[in-house]
Amino acid sequence: MRVAVTGASGFVGGAVVRDLATRGHEVLAFARRVPAWPVPASVTVHLWDLRTGPLRKDVLQDAGEVDAVVHAGAAVGDGGSHARAWLVNVEGTCAVRETFPRARFVHVSSGSVYDPHLPSVRVREDDAPPSGTGEVRYLNAYARTKAAAERYLAADAAREDRGPVVVLRPHAVYGPGDTTLLPRLERAVLGRWLPLPGGGEVLQHLTHVDTLATAVRAALVADLTPEVAVGRALVVNVADAEPVVLREIAELLMFARHRRVRVVPVPLEAAVRAATASERVARWLRREPRLSRYALSHLALERTYDLTVLRERLGVEPPETSVRGAMGW
């Protein structure tokens, strides 16, 4: 299969490219910058900043036709402007779809599209995103724009002249090359203490990057006849087999990285006040906040997902959460 992958220089996109290449697929890797990892012979790298719109005709002619697209390119920071996130996450998604309109489109979305103010308790795919823009008060530009991108794809999937759409919603992706979850966790450590609201006594579904790559591969070949018939996208929660207690996995992960850390509880109200102040300072300094309300919404509330669609429609039986090899991440 000939597959185009966006965001190839990033954590998820790079993992998808390498996974597909090792299984014999011809991969066209698109990225804003040259990947830092060794590029396999079956991978062709093209530079593409999604903010510039659809791929230029000369580059597109050079790339040629593809069977499918895996859209992993995104602006993922907790800070930054809404305008930049919209350009990358919404307009960028439109640009990729317009570039390859007939190809199967596998979109890497996020569990952040669910309501951040409510616990996510084995939530099903049809619980988000809302059809209107005012139904959920998202806590940062990332979540708002990922939900908006899904709404665009939901409408676009109804067009008869377009390829079918699969939307994957992973939560808390971790593993080798992690540039988001693990660094945030380590920045929160104070000496030998890791303060968490409520002491981290909540259930969380995590997603190993290999589990996500497996879901991507399955989405490339899944039977989408029912969705095509009614003009809908297939939406799939993606996560490890079972949720884990946040406190336990945080301490275990730090131990696996040779850091003896103990979780200590902090009152949620105090944490929210600190996060609000941190966000104000970050906006003034134009950088990502050390602590945010968005992060707290994932740390303080249960985030678990129904994986029936993953198992039954994609045929993926995810493994348990594991921190083996974490020292090398």
C-alpha cells in the first residue's frame, strides 16, 4: 500500500512511518522539518508546512497518487494562540484532505474532544464532539481545534466524491520518543515529590504509541462499507487494554527512569488557582504554562474509554499498559 503520513517528524507521526515501513508499505512522509531519525529506504520525505495550505502542484506531481493518508500533523502544545492552533489543526486538516481527496483518510484526533469538565467513564465515541461550537467549554486551543477538525471531517465524509474517513481518538500517548506526556510529568516533580490533585486516585486510560500505530494499520484496511453507505466517518477510541490508577502508574514510570518519587495529594481548588495563575504568566511570556486547567482536567478526573469499536471494527486487541524500556524514552 502507498501511504502518505503527515507530521512525520513528530512523536506519533514518526512512529507510524517507521511501523508502516517495517511492514513493507511505501510511505510518503510529510513534515515541517526533516525527521531526526534514520529514514528507511522505502520512505520518501517531503517538507510541508500545513499552514501554507494544500500541497503545491509540483510537489504533489512528484509524490504521485496514494492509497491512504494518515494525518498525524498537529499543533499539540498546551499554550499558544488559538489562531495558530486553528491554522494547523483545522485549516491544516482541510489542506491535507483537499490534497488527497479520494484517498482513505485516517485522522489522528484526541481523547481531548470529550467534555473536560466531566469525568470520562468508559465514554463511547458518539459522546463527542458536539455538533455546535458552544456546547462544550474547552480549556485550551488544542482541544477546541481538534473537535473542530472532527466536525469538518464528519461533514466531508458525507460527500460522494471523497474517500472514506476513520477518526482515531487516543488518550495520553506514551512510549519511545514521547515529547509531551513524560516531559510534563517530569517537570511536575519537586525533589522526591509529585503533587497531584486528590493524590492521583483516579482511573486513567493510557495509549502506548505502538498500540496507536497498530490501530492506524488496522484503520488502513478496515471494512468501511457501513460508513460509506450512510456518509459517515468511523470514529474509534484508542487506548491500552485496561485503565490504570494514575498515582500507581506515575510512581512506577518514575521508578523505571531511576527516580524514586512519591505522589502527594494537593487540594483541587488550590491546584486550579495555581493553574489559572500559571496560564496568565505563560500568556504574558508567550510560552507553555507549567500547569494548566487543561492538564488538571486530565489529572483530577477519570479518563476511561469504551474500546468496543477498536476491538470489533478494527480487530485490535490492545496490550496492557507497560513502562518497560522507559529509561530509554
